[in-house]
Amino acid sequence: MTTTPTLKVNFCGVEFPNPFCLSSSPVSNTYDMCARAFDLGWGGVVYKTVGPDYDVKITHPSPRLNALHRGIDRVIGLQNVEQISDRPTKDNFEDIARLKKNYPKNVVVSSIMGLTHANDWAVLARQAQEAGADLIECNFSCPQMTVEGTGHKVGQDAAIIEKLTSITKGACSIPVMPKMTPNVADMLPVALAAKAGGADAISAINTVKAITGVDLEELVPLPNVAGKSSTSGYSGSSCKPIALRFISDMARDQRLGLPLSGMGGIYTWIDAVEFMLLGATTLQVTTAILQHGYRIVQDMAEGLLDYLADHGHRSPHDIIGKALKNVVDPSELSHQTQAVSQIDHDKCVGCGQCYLTCRDGAAQAITMNEQRKPVVDEDACFGCLMCKHICPVDGCISYKIVPHHLL
Ligand SMILES: Cc1cc2nc3c(=O)[nH]c(=O)nc-3n(C[C@H](O)[C@H](O)[C@H](O)COP(=O)(O)O)c2cc1C
């Protein structure tokens, strides 16, 4: 008899009904929004970052967003210039308390950011704990904060991270999870500094510093905020490869050994499983929700359950980190074998895309025959598989593995 797997996960001692969480952003801005997300099946929320309201009034540049379009895909990535919550601190913590009271089985993470004093972190940590938050996420990573001494510059400095993590930890007894910026060459030094400061877990990634476009007539990069723009945070599906890289870098390093909360371009259950296989225990989402609404969690949960059941697993914990042993240094990759493209003429529509890419970007191994079907010269093909990647027909181009031509 097979038993249905559970989706429950234990993340640094906190029980999540499932690993899917709203990440800290406009999708988790108020009680009503988070309550609706819980009702639709999200396991946890990381509430929009709260700062102290005795220092500076938070306002946002406008327009706040610019989307990167490609063909019919309206949002392959999203650039934002949003700041942390502009709501009064007291209102935010009251919302967190009400969420915990009405949804005791769901997890509420309070994201905090000190503004002008190191002690802000301690004050906010105490307020978060008093409100009933299960965990604290330290936002060390927003790339467009306008208050000096905040945001991703903090997240690039190991000494400051260690100090602020330790101040936060010292002020509360709930687990503390620093959130890392991808705007570093290597996340390990800052993640290890967070561990040295007492971190119980790490979350990553916040947004990538970017410019998504330029208005060709106004000569202003986008989003155009009263005639100017700036490099700011980029998120969404095109960030997933960067996020997976940082999650796997941290999960592979024996010295860190902390549970990871992964985010950056998670849209589907497949994305979710990929993050878990590379070491993430919980998963956070913003841009996919901005595009498709909270309901996407139902597909993600169902897909993850099916994947676990199909592979004989009983819990997400059975798959966490299971692909890590197959991530190696480029110098360790085999040069003994290679791929050779195979084209199924029954499926081919004769568009010639494979011929074009092979002629102009690869081995000139594909010719078109008299029936306008591509033919591969197997001795010339060097197995880049660009033809397979560009082919518009699923399953039309596959490949076989042969001894390397150059051996
Ligand atoms: C409009 C917007 C506002 C955001 N605000 C915050 C924030 O207040 N605090 C924070 O830690 N991250 C913030 N983020 C970053 C997200 O939580 C998340 O790290 C990032 O968007 C990558 O995930 P995604 O690709 O699923 O969006 C924001 C992202 C967006 C798009």
C-alpha cells in the first residue's frame, strides 16, 4: 500500500504546512492579502519588510516597475524601485499578530530592516517576536534603498552582516534568517559571516541589480521616474538560474550547514523541485504571483505531491539537496563522450531554424534535403544541441551519446 506524501517541512525548528511562502514584497503587504494567500493554500508568508517609523518616512518612486518583454511573454523579468513598507510600523506588527492569531498553523515570518541605528534591529526583532512571528528575516539585501547605510550594501559587507545578525539574535529567541543579495561575486563569505553572527537559516536571493531598458525617444532608462532612472532590483523567471546557482553554492559548502529558503523566479512545481534538489527547504515567491495571482500555489502543491509520490518519497525532506552530488567544478566534467543531434523527420515541420543556427553559430553539420528536412552529418556535429534548444517542435530533436570525436 502506498501512502500519500506529506508536504510538511521543518525549517530550523518551525513546522510549515507546506514549503510555499509569499516572499517579502507587495504580495505580502497587509493582513487581508496574507489571509487570502493562506486561504488559498500558501504555507507561510514573509511579511513585507518593516522598518522603524521614528527615523524616516518611507515613500516610493513612481512608476515603481518596468517589465522585460520577449515575444508574447509579457514578463520574463521585472525591475522595481520599491522601498520597504510605507505603512506605520505599529500597523504592520498588529497585522502580523492578527495573522498569527487567526492562522496559528501557518507560518508568519517578519522581515525587518534597521534604518539609521544598529539598535533598530534589536527593537524590531523584539517587536516581531512580541507580535507572535515564528521567524525573523533580516533584509540585508534590497538593492534600491534610498536610506544611507541600508540595503544590499549591508549585504556585501561580511563584518556588518555578522554584527547586525548578532544584534538581532541577541534581542529575540525565535530563529533569525538573514536574506542575501545576489549582487556579490560569491555568497559564501557573507553567508558564513551571518552564521558567525548566530543565523539559524539563510534566505536567497533578493533582486539582481539591473537596467531593463531605455526609452529611445526620451533617452531615459526604465522605469522613467520624472526623467531619470537608476539600476535597481530585477526579479522573475529570468533570475532563476542565478538563484539556483547561489542556493547550490551555499548548500554544497560543508562549513555553512544552515537550512536555506530559496527564491528567485519560482513559477511552477518544477521550479520548486529544482530549488529543493539543490538544497532549499522552503520556497518563496513574488513575481509569479504578481503575474498570475495567489492561486498558483495550488498547481505548485499538487505538482510537488505528485512528484514525491511518483518517485516513492514520503516528504519534501527526502529530496532536499539530492542533486548536489552531481554539481561539480567545470574542470571535473567528462571530455570522453559527446552528444550528436538526432532529428525526427516525422515531427519536423521544415522551418529550417536548426539549419540556420548550426550554419551561423555552430558546426555547419546540418543541411536541408530536397524535401526541406534537415539532415545531420554525425561526424561534423559537435553536440552543442543549439538545434534542439531552438526547435519549435517538442521532441523533434533529441541526441545520442557517442565517444568524443576528438579522442
Ligand atoms: C516590487 C517588489 C518589492 C520587493 N520588496 C521587498 C522587500 O520589501 N523586502 C525584501 O526582502 N524583498 C523584497 N523584494 C524581493 C522579493 O522578496 C524576492 O526576493 C525577489 O523578487 C525574487 O523572487 P521572485 O523572482 O519570485 O520575485 C521585492 C520584490 C519586488 C518585485
